[in-house]
Amino acid sequence: MNKLKKQKDVNIKKQISIFNNLSLLLSKSFIKEPKSIIFMLIVPIFFNIMFFFIMGEKAAIGGNGNPNSILFAYTLLPCLTCLTLLAPAVVEWKNSVFLKRIDITGIRKGMFIGALWFVYLIAGIISFILMMIFNLIFSEIYSLALNKNDPTFAKLLGGVHWGYLLLSMILITLTSIALATMFGGLFSSVGSMQGMIMMIYFFSIFLSGIMLPPETFESSKGMIIFTYFIPHKYSVFIFLYATRGWSDKGWDSGFNLHDGSKDFTATWQPVLGAILILIAIFTITTLTFKWTAKK
């Protein structure tokens, strides 16, 4: 019995060591790649500023006319852009010797995918925090420059449910990573995969409630049903609840109420939906992921 227990302990330590080494290797790959900074910070900041001025007044419908309120959703942009960063990277790894070397070591797919998700989740969390800091500064400058009396982004933070906000941010980031890993594992060509990824990306940022409040486009029951097929919708609605519904009317707030119809009636529904989507994608990816691209 003691011998069996020792063997299990040694095996667990070995698996943890493999996971740590994999995470370190993937972290180095992420840091060395210039595209990481571009996609995780520069592109989100560019979109943040551009869409704030282009759609500010329309998007402010969801913030009682205060344009600063839309900056909450824009802090999620790095959590979405990691989708466009990771998917091509996976295909490039498959076409190089990077994944071949990992495969030769006998590392299981599930272990590799788990380490990959972990590294990019940490990157997403750090990028989210940096975007939050940027919007705190940006909001103050905007209000001072135009002599606005609306509550700034910093003041609006007082009405946030931080537990749900952090949970939703993690789920949103993981959903992007999961989709990127799945499609990156399925495709062998970066070119053919990019079209699919960009379509998912733009559908997600516009029809999940990030770029525009749901009340501006969910004008019918059919549209509401259609948005259920967007994987990010579930975790984004938890975020909207944390930043708009929790201190207002809960799930009876404007983002969730459309002519008597509701997207969700309780918090557990989008939470469960987001988790089930992640489990399904992880399972599919583990079964379909290829270490090398077919020639």
C-alpha cells in the first residue's frame, strides 16, 4: 500500500514538473514573439480609442448616456484579440519543428493544451489589467479636455461587482483561447484558417455585447436566439451583469430585457453555459488536435 502511494506521489510530481516546464517553454515563446504585444495591447488600445469616438453616443445608451460606461466592455478587447493571436501561432507551430519536438517527448495532448490555456490565460489577465489602467487614464483626460461632468471611469468602478467581473473576464479569455486552440489544431494553413477566425472575432465583439450594448441590436426574439450560438455571449453577459445589472435592476436591466423577452433570468444560466462550452471545446480539441500539419 505504501509503495503504491509513493508511486502515485512520484507520478503526480512528475506531471507537475512536466506542466511547469511546458508552461515555461510556452511563456518564452509568447514573450519572444513581437506579435504578442501588438495583438494583446496595441490593437486593443487602438480599437478602444477608435470605437469610443465613433460609437460613443450610441453605445452610451447602455450607460444612461454616459460614454465612459462603454469603457468597461472595451477593457475586454485583449481577451478577444488573443483569439487572433493564438490560432495562427498554433498553425505555425504545426508547420515547424516546435510541436514535433514536444510530441517526441511523449507529452499528452491534454497536458500540452492545458499548459497552453494556462499561459495565455495569464497573458489575458495581465492585458486586461493594463487596459483597465489605460482606460482610467484615458477617461480622466477625455473628461478634462472636453470639460465633461459625467462620472469618470474611475468613479463608475464603485458600482461594479468585482467577483462576477473577474469570473467573466477569465471565462471570456478562456473561451477565446479554447476557440483558437481548436481551430488552430484543425487547420493546416494559416491563410484558410484566418478567414474563419476573423469572422468569429468580429461576430463576437459586435454581437456578444462588447462593442455595442445588446439593447441596440437585439430587436427581436430571432436575434436573441441567434446570439446564443456566439460562444462569448454567455461570459460577456456575466460581465454586463457585473458592471451594469448588479447595482441597477439585476437581470431586469436594459442589456438583458428586450420587449418583454430576456436573454437570461438568473446568473447561473450564463455561468453554466460558459463552462459547458469550455468543457466541450477542450474535449473536441483533445480529440482532434494534430501535432503536425498534413502536407
